[in-house]
Amino acid sequence: MVSLRVLRHLPQRLTLGFAAFALAACATDGNGAFASTPKSEAAGAVSAADPRAAEAGAEMLRRGGSATDAAIATMLALGVIEPQSSGIGGGGFLVTGDRDGGVMTFDGRETAPMAASPEWFLDASGHPRQFMDAVRSGLSVGVPGNLRLAEKAHDRSGKLPWKTLFGPAIALAENGYAITERMHDFLGDAKDRAARVPEGRALFFDAAGNPKPVGTIVKNPALAATLREIAEKGPDAFYTGANALAIATDVAADTPGARGMVTGDIEHYVAKERAPVCGTYRGYRICGMGPPSSGATTVLAILKQLERFDLARLGKDSPVAWHLFAESQRLAYADRELYLGDTDFVQVPVKGLVDDAYLKQRGTLISPDHTMATATAGKPPSDASLSYADGDEPEEHGTTHFVAIDQWGDAASYTSTVEGSFGSGLMVGGYYLNNELTDFSFTPDVAGVPVANRVEPGKRPRSSMSPTLVYDKNGQLVLAIGAAGGATIPVQVAKALIGWIDWRLSAEDAIALPMLFSPGDAIMIEPGSPLKAMVPALQALGHANIAERPMPLKANAIERTAGGWVGAADPRSEGGWVKQ
């Protein structure tokens, strides 16, 4: 069942095409495609950044698939129709949970090739390269992880055949999909990457070099063929053979110097099941992804540091509430910048960073009466002697998030990415390759003190991705949520959780709350939002540096209600949700 919410958020010129896709999908038969099945009484749902992808996931639920099956099908479909944000040439993180509290987390983060070194992003003079120069080179490409992640998660909790999950994505790539307004904007804004190679130019640009108009039907037969081979032969068809050779060859040819990715880097990639990071906030159990993601530690820190304040009494229209939110971000991001990295390479005090006593103490640094200005990292409890320096890495915003709940009440919260818009701009087999390695610090050390997130061979860069599950006081799953938007992701999730828990908003209204981002000593607010009227009050609390700044806000969620599972998508995006 397609929610009316979906059609409201799909551009009008595309609704007929979407309906045709949904009907065609339900009518298609076996061999890995769709077949109609009765709807379960305990209907699940899928929420995604594009309702056509949400429909692909929901069809897996109708066929008796699990939330994990639905999430994988959604990931694959998004890789076709939202190539600016994600795809099989990128990676991601997946958090799955059952209705009674069991949580698993899967790390499909991209890895640096074995030829990489801490000086990877330094030029011949020893200075950090210009960021966009690094992005548009083979230096930025990590070994993709999404398909190995999908394989591992499917082995654990998939119910449908692997091949079946590829049906919707193959159909979209083969039969075509319409360019949306959002995609058209990205094609213009990131033309330097989208049109970097002939394949991209042919797919998305006209003969004059302009982005094809909104509503243009794009067919990607090369990607359809790639997906069909992986559906038939499994992920080895991606990580070995001709596809692996094509990735390694193109990346190495685009990497300065006699160094680069080789097929062995791709063949030896492993997705990892990690321990979930969980904590409590006002009686709710909140679980997410640990390192190399900074998501769960940052979200929990923002929330726990605020627990001593009565945010419910203050309400969403209080400048003091938003001031407190900004202050807690600064403390959380100071710790994030210093301590977070890949735990296979550096010691990260994960337990200490979410320790109740530590965060309670950090929270005492927050005053409702005035700003702390610049926050410094704390000293979380740890058995190890930790000595790291702050890095300097920026983050881009080519990411997407989606959630699925199945008829058994189990959940999958999945964030997938190619890093910046259209990744590195390199294409193989109809898909873009990521620029994920630019999430590493370009500076390996400061005065000889290593940066935790510096480049090392085989290492995974730190991420902000924050796929999250929430359980109530009775241990029941009540919310699955996540977001896209680079370094803003943990703040988007924390903001929505405050809205949902403290201010008793629906998931949709909590996601729609205005955005305030303050990882350092400045405050960035969403342009044209109600926060603009609060600027004088925030300035009176000592916030001197406040600016309106566009931010790529794109969150998705599904919540438990008295009437069943209800999805939510950011009204600032083209997202939507679909019932089983």
C-alpha cells in the first residue's frame, strides 16, 4: 500500500510514473523480480529518501521478507535512482533489531587500499591537498562495502532469496526512472563529478552539457547488467573478476604517483559485525552504530548531557532549549573530533564516551544562562593511555538513510553513502565510485601527536552516520530513525529524539523541527526557520557568531503508534514511506 504521504512528496510530474512502477512491480513474476502476495495483518513499512525505493523495500515485505530484506532492496534501488547519494560503489552502516530488544550492527564502511599511508593526502611539499582536488582523484576512493554488508546481514536475518532482492533495482535501471527536482539540482551543483567521465555525461547530461530536464527518463543498462550478475552469482561477482579489475584499474590510473588500489584490496574486503552502542535517555534505550561511526556515541552524548534539564517544560519554542542543545553539541563534538576512529587501528574509549557518570559530569559544564563559547574534549574513563590530536577533515553530504519494519516487528535502520555528491565522479559498470577516504584527516599528526582518524592502510575513515533504534521502558521497539547530511547527521537524529521524547511530537513533526548545528563556537541555523526569531535571545546568552546556512537535511523514521507502524520523511526532501 502506497501511503498518501508518498505521493505528496513526489513531484507531480512523477506520480503517474511511480504508480506505474508500483503496479508493474506487483505484476512481475519470479526470477528475482516481484510477485503479488497478500498483505499481512501486522503490516510493516519502509521509509526512504525516494518513495520509489521505499516501494521496492515494501514489496519485499509483501512477499514475506524480513526488515533486512526490505532494507537491502531499498539500498539497491536507491543506488539506481539516487546515484548522487549512494550506491554499490559506496558503503554504509546497518543496525537491525528485534521487537524485544536484540540488536545487531553491521559495518560496511569503505577501506583505504594497502598502498595508503598517513601522508596520503599531503602534496609534494608536505601540505594537505586542496579538498576538492583530492575528491576528484583516485586518492579519495575506498574499497566499497555495501554489498558485503548486505551479504552478511542477509545471512543473519534474510528470509527471501538473495536474487529476489535485486528485482526492483534491475527493473528501475533497465526500464528507466524519472529525474526528480532534487536530482536535477545535484546534477547542476556537482557537475564536476557527475559529468567527470563519459558514462556520467551520457546518462545525465544533454549534448550541450546541461543536466537533462526534470522528468526525463534515464535508463542505465550497464548498471542493470552489473546488478543482474551480482544477483545471479552473489557479491563475489563484484569483489572479484572483471568488476574488481575495472575498479582497481580506473582508481589506480587516477591516483597521483606510483601507488593506488589493486584487485587484492577489493578481493579481501570484509564487512564486520560490530558490538552495538546503547545508552538510555529518560527511560528509553537508544542503540546505534559504534566506531568507525561516531553516530551512537555523539547522539547519546548530546542527549545524556541534557538529561538534567527539563526540556519538556521549556518546550520547542524556547530559545533556552535551543541554547542548551547547541551547548551539548559542542561538548559531544569536541570528544568526537579527538577520540573517534577505526577501533581496529586506534584505541577508542567507547564505553567511557557513553558512561553515565562521565556524561553527567560533562553536562554540568552547560549553563542555561550563558554560552561556554568553545568546548574542549573531556577525559572519558579508559583503561588505555590516550594521546591524540584534533584532525582537520571536512565532510560532504552524499548520503541517504532508510528504515524498514517487518510484520514481526523487527527493524532495519540503514545509512548508505558515496560520501560527496556522485562520489569521486569515477564510474564503473554503471555506478559511481565513492570519495569516502576524504573522511580521513588530511593531517596525520600535530607536533608529532597522531590524529586518531589519520589515513592508514586497510583502515576505515570515521563517519557521522547514525542509524538508530529506540526501545521503550518495557523493552519494546518503538522507533527506527536515521538521517543524511554529513557531520550534521548525529544532530539531526538527536534533535528528532528530543522532539519525539521530550516534546511528545510525532516522528514526522520531530524530524520537521528546524535545524540548529553548533559543533564548534558558532551556531548555524536553517534559513527561513522559526529559529531566526530566536537570534536576539541567543545573542543575549553570549552566542556572538550565528548565521543562517543551508544544510542538507534528510531524515527518515518509522514509529510505533496505537494504529500500527507509521513512517516519516523529512518535509525538506523528496522522501516518503510505504506500508506493506
